[in-house]
Amino acid sequence: MIPAPDRNPDGTEQFPEQPLGGLPALLAGLQLADSAFPSGFYTLSHSLEGYAQARAVTPDTLAALLADLLRHAVGPGDATALALAHRAAAAGELTVAARVDRRLHAGKLSREMRQAATRTGRQLLDLAAEVFREPGIADYLRLVKDRQAPGCQAVAAGVVYAAAGVPAAHAVAADLFAFSASFAGAALRLRLTDHRRAQVLLHGAAPVIEETVRAALRRETADLGSTAFASDIMSGRHERAEARLFAS
């Protein structure tokens, strides 16, 4: 509720100034999660094209597939790695973030998923180092360039969000929303949905995103890993497809 206005000496209304605490971090999070941020997500379908090629997904099952990927693939994998990397980067322990990075990379079973993760992660670090000019981002980019860490997107995002002052829960939520928006965009280009239903899809994913954030923040490094084996199979088939619209 907006407080009642005071009165200026001339009788005009004067509303008290509203607190803006945390606004810079919010703006940084919005910028990083924006589909216009050139991280390379627009080139990925997150295994959706493999499902479409196998005719294993329809417009009616799209929401269930997104929920399953959030809960069983991205959640215990990338979202958990992001939370762990954020925690490590905020504490100045980039070698711990690099250890999480290597474990996440090793758990990605398909070649295209590993390549997609490192390509988008390195692109994110390189651009974020220029945009935010925070030493921690440049330091982690140096570790990646020196091949001490593979530079997976989720870990890179954790480092960047921490350096930008975005709280861990907001960082994980923003990245999961970016994943979901990218998934919806891929569904559009694969003609599995339209623009209106894509927005319904994103809104419907919100409770699953919240659930996934809470679970990711509770996990430790030993819990890191995906159990979405159908997605891995679709990704493996997609690598060998004669025609591909997406890199993954």
C-alpha cells in the first residue's frame, strides 16, 4: 500500500520517497536473465528438438516435459551447481567453484550438452567481465582460459550473479526462468506452441521453478547430478540427426 501523501507548503501533495534497497542487484539479475543478453541460449533447445524429432512430445505434453526437466535435470544439475558456485564465489573461493564446474561437466553425458554448456558459459564470462567489471568474474574467466575449469554456463552464472550482488535464491530463480524462456522459445520455433500459449507455459512453470530453487539451495556438492536419462538419450540421438535447427 502506498503511504498517504503529505502536503507541500503550496498545498500540493508530496508522497514520501519509497525505499529502493536491492534495486541494483535486481536490475543486474533482470539483465542477465533477459533473452536479449547474448549468452547463446537462443541456439539451444535443451533436448526439446530431440524429443520433437522422436515425436515424443506434443503441445499438450510440453508443460509436463518442462516440469520434468526442471525437477530432474536442471534442478539437481545446473541449478545446484549455480547455487554452489554462487556460495563459493561470494566467499572468494574460486577454486571451489572450479571443482563444482569440473563435476558438473563430467556429469553431462552427451557431447553436445557439454559443448553447449561450455560455449555459453565462456561467452557469459567474457561478456560479463566487460559489462560488470568485477574482479571475481575476470579471475574466474582466467581460470577457464588456463583450463583449470571447463566454464560450464551454470557455474559461470553463479560467479557472475555473486559478483553482481544478486542473492543466491534470486540468481537460481533467474537462471531457471531464463532456461524456461529459452525452452519456450525453442518450442515456438519447432511449432509446438504459439506466442500466447508460450506465456501460459512460462507462468505455469513458476511453482515448479520455486520448488526447484528451494531444493537446489539445500544440496551440497555430493548431491550434484542429473537423473533425466530420457533427455540424455534424446540429446544423444540429436547429435547424429541429419538436420538440426538447434545446437542441443
